[in-house]
Amino acid sequence: NSLTVSEQRELEQRLQKRQVKEFMSLFGNLVDNCFTACVDDFTSKALSGREGGCIQRCVAKSMTTQTRLSERFAELNQAMTAEMQNKRF
Amino acid sequence: NSLTVSEQRELEQRLQKRQVKEFMSLFGNLVDNCFTACVDDFTSKALSGREGGCIQRCVAKSMTTQTRLSERFAELNQAMTAEMQNKRF
Amino acid sequence: NSLTVSEQRELEQRLQKRQVKEFMSLFGNLVDNCFTACVDDFTSKALSGREGGCIQRCVAKSMTTQTRLSERFAELNQAMTAEMQNKRF
Amino acid sequence: MFGFGARAPTSAEKVAAVENELKVVAEMHTRMVKICSLKCVDKTYREGELSKGEAVCLDRCAAKFFEAHAKISDHLQQQSAQQGGGFGM
Amino acid sequence: MFGFGARAPTSAEKVAAVENELKVVAEMHTRMVKICSLKCVDKTYREGELSKGEAVCLDRCAAKFFEAHAKISDHLQQQSAQQGGGFGM
Amino acid sequence: MFGFGARAPTSAEKVAAVENELKVVAEMHTRMVKICSLKCVDKTYREGELSKGEAVCLDRCAAKFFEAHAKISDHLQQQSAQQGGGFGM
């Protein structure tokens, strides 16, 4: 299962591409969620102060959420992997 | 439109990849649906007996649904294909 | 940033593939939306006149919506690109 | 629409064409399962089996889905022809 | 972020870079159509045409979407810079 | 399931296998973020920070998500084995 140096380099390139893709989808979901949650008044074509503030808080809160859940995910995933290793050997 | 043996082998390999991908997305949707439908109590960090039972029934029911709809799909798709053949010739 | 003739040809081929893919996803969304919005009576296995009419209006309205929003998108995207060019130089 | 121009298709193109056709059918299947589950299956999961009513609803939903799919495909072609094609993209 | 390091980009990389830019724009377009249709278009489909009110709503929604998109992009860059980047992934 | 048959895997296959494993984990992560945000985070965005209650809810939701994920994976394997595999596809 161990990779040679050139395989590792190939893998890293693919993962970098994936990361760009994931960041794009993250950004897209942020736009979806925050626009959907904050913008509801179509009597004007410019964002109101209230809408702009809501979007700013939505982005901040979403990023804290993302960070917190990613920490939990890493912990839980590590625990699960360790448990599976124990079962296997 | 008929494929040579080597083309057929290439196609089979691709379809196998697709099948793995589709199974993954099926599993993912199952997790989404059953977690969303069954888990709503966050006063504890372990699944309650009620939630666990709900998930088990959700998986069973979803698989029956999937199987039934796949049978209907196959029938309807065959009928549609036959009809299109008749129109063409 | 400018492409050679052969690079341009390669790009066009890729964009054509993407366009087919986008049309497919557009069509899929249309089916999702119009079926979800219009079909709710499962006492029969054939579409009723009301459901069929609703689907027809839904397709027409969705296409007008798509066209209108695409025009707005092109205008806004052009304005944004122009603005970014001005900032850069 | 999926023609290869004047020359004979390469092996890769032939395989891709068959793969694409199967992909279109697979996506239609996935879409149908999602929509008809949503329309017909009770989400409380008090039971792990489909009720008689749910099963009949799934069968009818599948039939209506195929009919709607064909109808929408026809409408789209008509309207694209009228508008000079393109659906605004 | 999308640099090719010190060496000159290969043909494949140049084509992929242009393709990627167009893909980002296409995804933004798709997202806008989905959100603004949801915000502005009545889903009963008693009419096959957009009402005056719906059309105006779509125009304003498109403008607000572009503004929100830029705002969110800015917020994200600021917060990523503050947190030392990464958005928790 | 992801075996390479009798022969030794090629470089491309080895890289793809590692990439695939990481992709499965990444999708699970994305899914968890989406579901737990939906379950725990208030969408009015009057505040830009997570409340204490929301933070605790996210932690518990993450733990429950992992438990449910494992449970569903087990159920699926059992039922697939009983039904002779395939999940109807």
C-alpha cells in the first residue's frame, strides 16, 4: 500500500485539484445559504444595510461552524480508524 | 454501434467505476435521509434507542423502496425503448 | 494567456462536452421542479389533464425565467469584469 | 447531436457514447427514486416496511414520472425550436 | 493560487486554466438561476408566463445576487487571513 | 471490493485507490457539516457567533452522525447479504 516518490507526487497533485474543487463548493454553499437566509426583500436592487449585516454575520457564523465541525470530525475519524485497526489485528 | 471485444472490456471497466460511485451516492443519501428523519434530540451525544430503531426501520424501508422503484423503472424503460424502436422503423 | 490554434480546438471540444452536461442538468432540474410542483395525485397512474397543463406551463415559465436571468447574468458579469479590469490597471 | 462529423468514430468515442447513454438512464433512475420516495413514503418510520398504500403510490408515481419526463422532453424541444434554440445559455 | 510555479505552463495546463475559469462562471450562473427562481417565481403554475412582478423580482434578485457574491468573497478572504487561512479543512 | 485481481496494481491504480479512500472521507465530512449545521444553527443570523447551545449541539450532532453512519453501513451490509446483494440496482 506504500507509494513510491513519483506516485506520491502524482497523488499530491490530484489532492490539490480536489482541494480547489472543495473550496469552490464550500464557497458556493456559503453563497446559497447566506443569500437564501438573508435576502428576502426585492423592492430594491441593492442590498439593504440589514441584508448586508445579516450576510456578514452568516459568513462569520458559518466559518466558525465549519471549523468546529472539522475539529470534531478529525477527532471522531481518528477514534474510528483506531478502533478498526484494533478489530483487524 | 457494436463494440469490439477490447472496447467492450474498456466499457465494462468504466461501468464498474460508475457502479461504485453510484453505490457511494446511494449510501450517502441513505445517511442524509435517515439521519435527518430520525435524529432530532441533541441533549445527549449517543443515539437513543428510539433513534437507533428509527434508523434501522428507515434503512429497511428505503431499501424496499429502492428495489420496488428499480423494478418499475426497468419495466417502464423497456416499454419506452420498445415504443421508440417501433416509431423509428 | 493566449492560446494556440490547437489549444483553442482542445478547449472548444471540452466546452462542448460541458455544454451537453449542463443541458442535461438543466433538463433534470426542470423534471424535478415541474414534477414536484405539478404532480400530487396518486389515485391514478396516468397524468391528469390538470397535471399535464401545469407541467406545460411550468416548462414554459421556467424557460422564460432561465432566459431572463441569463440576460441579467451576462450584463452583470460584463459590468463586474469591466470593473475588475479598471481596478487592476 | 452526438454525431462524430464525417470521419469514423475512434474507439474512445464509441465507448464514451455508450457510457453516456447509460449515464443518462442512470440519472433518470436516481431522480425518479428521489422524487417518488419524497412523494409517497411516510418519513416517521414507525414501520420498517412499505404500507400497501405507499407501495401503490410508488408504482403510480413511477408511471407518472415516465409520462412527465417524455412530456417535458417534448415541450423543451418545441420551445427550443420556437425560440431558435439554446434555452438562454 | 492557480500559478504554475517557475516553469512555463504546458498546453494541457493552459487549456485547463481557461476551462476552470469558465466553469466557475457557469456554476455561479446555475446557482443564481436556482436561488432567484425559488425567491421570485410562484410555483402554482396557474400561468405559463412570468407576471410583471415576477420579472422585476428576478432582475433585482440577480443584481442582489452579484452584490452578495462579491461581499461574501471579500468576507471570506478577510476571515481566512485573520484565522491564518484554511476554513477549517 | 477494490481488489485488483491477481496481478500487481499499476501506479495509476495505486494512486487512484488512495485518492478514492480520501474522497470517501471528504464526502462524509461534507455531509456531516451540511446536516449538523441544518440541525443546530439558527438561521436568522442575529448573531455572528455560535451560541453556547449551538456549539454543544454541533458537538453532539457530530458524535451521533458517526454512530449513525456506522449503524447504517452495518444495516446495509446485512440487508444486502440477506437479499442476495445489489440494493435493487
